[in-house]
Amino acid sequence: MLKSMVEMKYRYSRFMDIVILIVIFLNSDVYAGAPTYSAEEHRRFSQATMKLALAKESKELWDGILALEGFRTEYPKTNLKVDVLERLFIHYSILVDDPGFLVRLAEEAIALQPNRNGLYKQIVMTFIGKEILPSRTLTFAHKSLEIAENIQATGGGYYQREVIKRLGLLSQAYQLANQPEEALKAIRRSLQQAETLSVTAFPDQATRQKSVDGIRLDLLRLYIEQERWDPSYELACQLLKDSVIRTDVYELWSRAYVGKFGSAEGIIYAYAELKAEIEESRKTRVIEERVKRPAPAFVLDTIKDERSSLDGLKGKVVLLNFWASWCGPCLEELPQLETLKRTFGQESVAFLAVNLDTQDEGKRKDLISDTKARLAPSLTYLMGNEEIQREFGIDKIPYTCIVDREGYIRYEKTGLSSDFKATMADQLTWVIGLSE
């Protein structure tokens, strides 16, 4: 009996010890540090970030930041803490230039999640843009590249492209840190990887070319910044000849010219000579690219539910452009086709824009109508399908072809190019003249 009572008291004592330990744990820093997450936290976080996303003025940005800071104070242990800090860093950096404040905020976020993929990239882009903290920026740029390379090992083509972008940022960080040779090495490595990267890593060939040309432009800017005039002028001339990106090319070419030759004396003659060379090369290429093969017959609906067929267009020259709303180069081509339509509108040329989106019919028609109104209102829009895509052998878009009055494809082009409009104008003029 006595032994039984002793055992019961011992068990009770042990039970109370466990209860006390649980109480201590519940009130300890360990437990208090456990992350929290609830539907209400998510709702409040979403409200604050939505304010920032919709902000158009400084006051609205400050209001959004205040809301996010309020969320951080109210939920100090939220598991959304890194997301909060990252967004605060992004939006504070728009309004605040204090390097000390920004780096403290950045390092607070990094301490919580040291290998967060996009965080280092955002920090590096911000510091480069503000031209602050060169050594710290270089450290972060190296870490950003390291994370991207680690992910690339298993992430496929998308992360290969990310590595290329991070190399570009590393180049800018080296330049900011006054290490010009290292800056050149990084950007050249970026360009080399982009040029050898498979086209399957991109949505289409045009996107791949824009990526490559964007890096070539960055290299040109770096040459100019470092006053390396011979390679800068050579690269600028090459970009004028073949780049699909035209923004800033002419201005950079003129800066390179002045740097190489010491003044703008003779620049107009140099440009005229270069332009003539480009035009001659383009016309030679255009002739070599001409073809002749029967165009597949088709019958498709317009967005007004009218029927359109190749047979019904006999006697006309037909330009067919295959596009989709998700294809950036396609949307760049449509306004150029609109210009061509105005030029050749009286020449018995039909301009047909064949859409290859896959939404349900109602949404698709709304999308096409919106694109038509914004980019190319005078083209005829058709509802394409997999069958016509297969019949024309289209595996990449944008795809444009010109069909003569006899029903033969005489020219075709896949992807966007810098001379798209000029080339199409030449080919249309040639095809129109075939039977005149």
C-alpha cells in the first residue's frame, strides 16, 4: 500500500514537472519566436501590398509603406516577414536615397533568408541604379550569381537565362567598384553564354535575338563609359546593321563616332555610307530569300463571324501574319503591318492577321478586338487554329508570308527583325509587279 502511494506521488511529481516545462516553453523566447500565419495575416498583408501596387504618387507610396510597417508591428513573428522586408526595401528605395538605411533593411531581409533568389538581384539593381556602396554591391552581385548558378543546375533554360542576367549585373557592379577589366570579362561572359544558349530556352527566336542584342548594347555602353573608342565604334556599326533593338543605337553610334574621331566632323557622310551599305546588304538578302511554293488552302472565320478563304482572295496579293497575344515580337510587328496596309491599301493587297490564341471564343474575340483597336485597326483579323498552323508548317511565331495572285508563297519570315517593315515593303512591291 505504502509502495503504491509512493509510486503515485512520484508519477504526479513527474507529471507536474512536465507541465511546468511546457509552461516555461510556452513563455520562452524559443516559443515566442515560432512563426505565425493566419488567414487574417494574409488578408492584411495583401491589403498593404495592394496599396503599394496601385500607388502612382509619392503620397500613395508612403501610405502603402505605412500600412506594411503597421502590419510588421502588429505581427512581429509572421512567416511573411521576409516578403514584408523585401517589399519595404523595393518601395523605400524609390523614395529614400540614404545608403545606410537601405543596406540595413537589405541585410535584415538577407539575415532571415540568406539564399532568397530574387532578393539579392533586387538589392544589386537598386544599389547600381543609385550608384551607392560599390564594395557591398559587388558582394551582393557575386551572391546573386552564385544562387542563380546553383538553381540553374536543375532549373533548365529559364535559369540559364537568369545566370546570363546576373552576369550582366555583376559587370555593372564591377564598373561601379572601378574594376573595368573585370566588368568587361563579366559582360563578355554573359554575351558568350547568351549566344550559345539553345533557342529552346526562349519562347521564340525573336526573343532570343532581343536578349543577345540587349547584352551587345550593354557591352557597347560599357565600351563608351570606359572610353574604348575603337571597339565601341566597331560594335556600334554592327548593331546598326543587324540589331533587332533600335532604342539608343543611333545615339550610341554617334557618341562612339565622336570618341573615335575626336569630333562630329564628317559624321553625316559616315552615316550615309553606313546606311547605303546596310541597304545594299538587305536587298541582296531579300532576293536570296525569295521562294515559290503553293500556299495551303484555308477557310477561316473573321472576328465578325464572316468567312474568309484563300480561294476567295484569288487575284489579290495576300500578306498573312500569324500572331498571338502572348508573343511580344508579334505585337511589335502589328503596327508595322498597319503602316504597310496604308501604303499598299490601293494595290489589291489583303492584309490578314491570323490569331493563334487558345482562349474560349468569347474571350479570344475580345482580346483580338482590343489588340486591333490599339495596334492595327485596318487589318483583317482571322480566328486561326492548329490545322492552319500545321498546314503552313509554323513552329514559331511571329510568322509572315506573302502569297502572289496565283496562290504561291513567294516570301516568308519567322521572327521579328530590325528591317521587317522595309523588307516586307520590298517584297510586296516585287510580288505586286510579278503579274503586272
